[in-house]
Amino acid sequence: MLSLSLPGRVFLCLLPTDMRKSFDSLAGLVEQQLGQDPLAGDLFVFRSKRGDRLKLLYWDSDGLAIWYKRLEEGTFVFPTADTERAKVGEHGLVIRPAELAMLLDGIDLAGAKRRKRYHGHQGSRRGACGHYPALCGIASLPRRRSAVSFVV
């Protein structure tokens, strides 16, 4: 089993991608279509024309890495830009790492509804733990990094 820690930002390339492309040509798509730096440590997701294949490109501290998945049945359905997901570049979209995990698990994100959640101090006197920091002694809690495990 391969376990990798996901970065904070995950970018989808909404244009169908030729799955014969490899490191350099996918990195070129990241720059041209998404307007991002492929060496920044973010994760970039590409889908085939038929939608049954995905390639993930990411910088792994000392070089680019690619993860490739082919479905035997069904397709990967990419979401569209809306109030939850920001559009990036000409043909890109930002999703959360949790949404990537759902996408890989076959969940259509268009039908998934995100519930309202608390997002930190932003004008509130309460801390991330829900208590008043002066009372519980917790100034702030560290952010958790998402992790996804892949069986190889």
C-alpha cells in the first residue's frame, strides 16, 4: 500500500487529456491551461476523453510523480465551477482533497451537498475547538493534512 499526503490545493483540468502524455507535457498543460506552477507542490488531475482514466501529477520533493488509474466500468465525473469551487486559468477548477477522495471513489460531486461548518476565528471570540481560548488555554489548533492511501 502506498500512502501519500495530499497538498492543500488540488486542481482539475476540465479539458479531456491525451493519456499518452507524460511528465513534461502534463507539466506544460498545468502552465498553459491552469496558469499554475507544476513544481509548487500542488496536485493536478487530468481525465481522459472517455472519462475512464485519470492521471495525477504532483511534485514529490525531488521530482515530478504521476499516479494513473483506469476504471474497468464507469467513468469519473468532474464537477463544474460553482460557488463552492473556484475556476482557475482557462480550463481549471480547484477542489478540496476530500472531494478528490470522493471523486476517486466514484461519487458524483454534483450531487454531494456540503453542510455549513465553522471556519476559524474570523470575527468570533471562540477558538477552533469551540471554546473561548482564554478559558481552555488553546490559542489555535494545527491544521490537519489530508491523506489518501493507494493500494499498489
